[in-house]
Amino acid sequence: MTLYESFEQCAKRNPQKTAMVFYGGKITFGRLLSLVNRAAKGLSRYVKRDDVVTLCVPNSPSAAIAFYAVNKLGGIANLVHPLIKRDSLIACMQKVNSRLLIAYDQFDGKNDMPCKTLVSDSSFFMSLFARLYYRRAFAKKIGGWDKSLTFEKLFACDELDSFTAPSYAAVYLPSGGTTGEPKVIMHSDRVFNELCDHIDFFLADSPDKYQSMYSVLPIFHGFGLCMNLHMCMTKGITSVLTLKFSARSMAKAIQKNRINILTGVPTMFNKLLACKEFLRADLSSIKDCFVGGDSAPDELINRFNEALAKGGSKAKLHVGYGLTETVTVCAVTTARYERDGSAGYPLPGTKFCITDGQKMLPAGEVGELCIQSPLLMLGYYGTDETPIRELCGQPWLFTGDVCYLDEDGYLFFKQRAKNMIKVSGVPVFPSEIEGVVTKIAGVKNAAAIGVPDAVRGEAVKLFVESDGRVAEAELEAKIKAACAQKLLTYAQPQAIEFCTLPLNAIGKVDRKKLR
């Protein structure tokens, strides 16, 4: 079954139910299906089976419509960050031979691309007041394109009745890959549908008890695309969309729309905890919360759980483990599967093992995590390189991540292998250092990296983002004392720098910018 077919079935079962809420505007599943069919008819003049269409758009109803319309035509949706620079976007499109670009109206290069470009009017589905505000606030950024090339003009077309399944891949997603090199990961329709069919595994309550999800994770990210968009659109859950994360706006939306599910990255949850509107909000509608994309400190989880309880919610903030090679999450803690310190329990059909590279290791021993799963990628675009290798006579995806499993199969994450520091030959895991430091009052966030050292090969350098409550000199002394007490000598930071930590497109600390 294609992504479009799965969405179509849900829309036909729930034609009058609200599918999306977008800055005061509402769209039913029935109307959304009609718009997808109309957009597909309009796009059919540009897109044939297996043609690549690049979607450079933030979360919006139009982004979802374009995604499913491309899939209905048998095309391949190539997802990229809407704030990508023009030259990088051109290189990305050339790499995958993209025939068409659907661009964000605030994208700087929308009027100067060497290919057919349709521009999406982000305000199209907003309420009247929100639309007027958007057009006035961003007038300089959104003006100047040929309005005859507006994507939303396709909605005036007739509906396309037939659909075409792609012959191989349906979605291209960007990823650093397990080697750390830029990759384009190819996925089929099947893996998205199968992951969404595990909804019972994720949720604390019966799926029919869920009405709405706040969808802030971007669609160019596997979790945002699959769990925030496709799961809602195939399970009849209202998706409350936002172009950009705002803690205040999210707090208001939770109450107004009685949000049941929150997903996000650690930085998002930290910002919510600093937001008075959130801390005072009625959170009783929230049933499940999931944090991913980066390691979440215990302090953050505990503080957020306290905020949920204070707001009247029985939910807990759960963590997960995943990579784009498996679409997104392939292990998660839930209300039924929870263990302190664990990164999650494997999803149904997914198997984990730990290896030293030659053999499988027993429970409790640290090594590289390998995965077998029906959710595995088709491969990396344009290369035969693959992280899938044989181990003990079977194919496994070698993740490059250092982990261990307990006797019950729960996963415990130690470190991305490429981030591991070797001090005098001794492996040092930045996550352990950061786990100690982020528990210190006054520390907002921290990141440890390895820097060259003439004697030890590498030494630990620690970057700390303060919350401003404690003077830096005093905070540095506390950090050194805590590290001396709780870490091996090899893991002691040799240098501490206070700064605002740089973040990448999905809110993770961008370690490549730390030196």
C-alpha cells in the first residue's frame, strides 16, 4: 500500500473530522483528500512515475498536500530543510536529479532556481487575522515571486482519480549516515506505513482515545514526517501544525486544542520549562510525550515530568532511539515498557545485538549496536556503500553507536561512536561527562568534545551554556569539582568554555562547530 492509499483510506473513514489546525484555520480529512487529488492533477503536467520532486517547505497543510500528491503520481519526495541556502539546495537537487522544486515562500532563492519552481503561500490555510499578520510581518521575505507559479493555484484543478505506485523508493531523507558523511537515504512506502501501524506500542491508551497531536518536528526529519504527519493522517488524529517552534504558542495550543501527544527534541522541552505560560497551563489533556533527536539529561526528564504532573497530566516524558536508516525511532520507552536510564525497548519485529565487530556480546557488555528490522532503508542514493554487513551468518545494520543491552532486551545508549574521545587510548564518552555537568544548578546545557593533545592524543574540552543564575567563575569551580568526584581522570575536562551552544536544523547541538 502506498503512502497516498493509506492516507486516502483514513480520509474516507473520517471525512468530517478535522485533519489539521493551522494558525486558526481548520481542514477536514475530506477536504484535505480533495485538495491532494486536485494538486496531483496539477502536478501531473510536471511529474511522472519515479520523478524526484524536492519539497523545501516547513510544516503546513500545503506541505502535506504536496507530499501526498507527489506520492499519488508515483513520484519521489525529496525532503530538505526550508532554510537551506540556495547553492546547497541546487547541489542537493542535482545529486538526486530533481525535476521540480516546491519552495517555502520565505526561501531566499525562490526566484532564482535553475529548475521549475512552485512557491507555496504559507498563509493560505491560516485564519484571516493570522494571514494578514503573516503577510505584513514577513512582507520583505515573501514578496516578489510570480504568483502564477503559486503551488496553491493547483487547488483549482479537477481531481485526479487514478494513482501510480513508485517502482522503488517513495521518499528521500537527508542524514549524516552511520559513517557521518552526508547521505540521501531512500525509503519505501511500506516502512512508513508499518511504523505507523505500531501505534498501539507507542501510546499509553487506546488509539481511539487520542484526538490531537502538536506537530512541531519538521517533515524533513524522519520522526516529523512519519510520526507527526503520516501517523496522524492515517490514524485519524488531528495534527496541529506550526511553521516554527514557539514555547508560548505551544502552551496556548495545548490548552485550546486539548493536545494529547507531544514530541520534540531536548532543546524544545527545555524552552517549555522556561515558559511561564506552559508552567501555568492546564496540561490534563496530555497522554504521551516523547523526546528524541539527541540525548535527554535525566534532570530534564525529571523536571518535565514534574511540570506535567503540576499541570494535571498523568503522562511521562519518554525517550527513544532511532536513526534515519530505520526511518526514525526503532526503540522507545513507553508507559508499558519503561526502565530507568534505558533508551528504549525494541519495536515489534526489530531485533538488537551488541558486537565487538566479530561476535555477538552477552547482556551487559558494551559494544556496537546492530539492528535487524523490517523498517530498514532501501539504501543510500547514488552509492553502493552500506552499513548492512553480515554478522554470525545474518545481515545486520551496523549503527556505529556504542550501547549495551540488559537481560530483558532494553537498550542502554553510551555514545555515538564518531563522538567518542580517546584519551591515552582510553575511550571517553561525552554523554557521560555531559550527564554529570547538566545536573549542576546553573548549567543549561553542555557538550564535550575531543581536542588534540600532544601527550595523550586527545583531551576533553567542555562547552557550557549557563542559565545566568550563577557567576561563570563559581559555576566552573562547581563543574570541576563534580567531574573530579564522578568521572575518571581521563574524562576530566582540560578546558571549559562558556558560550551559547550552536544547534543544527533539528535542535541538536552541532558538534562540528565546536572547537
